[in-house]
Amino acid sequence: MKTLSKLELLNKNMVAFRKIFNRIHGQNINYAIHGSTALALHGVDVIPRDIDIITTENNLIKFENAFLTLLTKEKKLSKFCKSFNSLGKQYIIHGVDVDVWANSCYKVKSKDQTVIKFSNPIVIANNTVILKRYGMQIPVFTLLYEYDYYKGVAENACEEWLQEKGVRRVAAIERFLKI
């Protein structure tokens, strides 16, 4: 089996995202792409393994209605990561894992168990840019927001593997920004 390059993986993800875009465009759904695909769309040197979409609980229902036939798993609380407390749906679209998360919040390890919420409409609206890529206008979290998010993950995640992922993503963004 051939291993796909980073660009081939991003292209595959964008074919899947076009299917999403075509179904939800014009439905007044507030969302943004987050994670490796967002970073790759910004130009950061990462491997875009899946598509993570952050939305609100009401919009999660709209996604579910649009993609009910493609639903593969309902995610409530991730069993492999206790740091996150989210509602989510997982789809496989054109062979790509697509996770749609709502009410997402991230708990950091501190005495007061600080919770950082990142899926309310204000956070999404204030931290999203529209990137014109692949013939679409794609809402993604800003590079600064992604950087701050992964910096928090690197410093505060409750799980070691997640901290390591945060460190790798921060380093990739810093290389891209030359800081």
C-alpha cells in the first residue's frame, strides 16, 4: 500500500470537505476547521490525518441531519483522553475520518482544574478566518488561535501523549512563522 504524501493527504481531505461544504453551504451553520487540516491549510508542515470541525450543539444536530447516512460513531466523552469533555459525531467521508465536536472544552492540569472552552459561537466567530482554497471559502481557526491552543495542550494536557502532540504542533507552527 502506497504511503500518501502530506499534500496528497491534504488533497484527499479537501475532496471529503467539498462533500461537507456542498451539503451544509448556505444552512447558517457556524463552524470552523481545527487541528492538522487547519494547520495544513495555513501552510504549516504537518500531516493532515483527519478533519476536525468545531461547532455548537445546535449546529451539531444540523450536521447530523445532513450526514446521518455517513455517521459511524457518536462520541460523547472520549475514553482515551480525559482532558476533553465534548459531544461529537464521527463520520467517514470519502475515506477520511471527520470528527464534528460541540460543547468542546479542554481541562488543564492545575489546582483549580481550569476549563478552556472553544466551541461557543463567540469563540468561533472571533477566532476564525476564511481561507480561499480548493475553490471554496473554508472557515478555519486562525493560526494564532491554533498556536495558543496547542501551546496550552503542550503545557497542560493531562495525558503525556497529548502533551507531546502539542509540543510537535507548536514546533511546526513556530518553524512556519520563523519564531
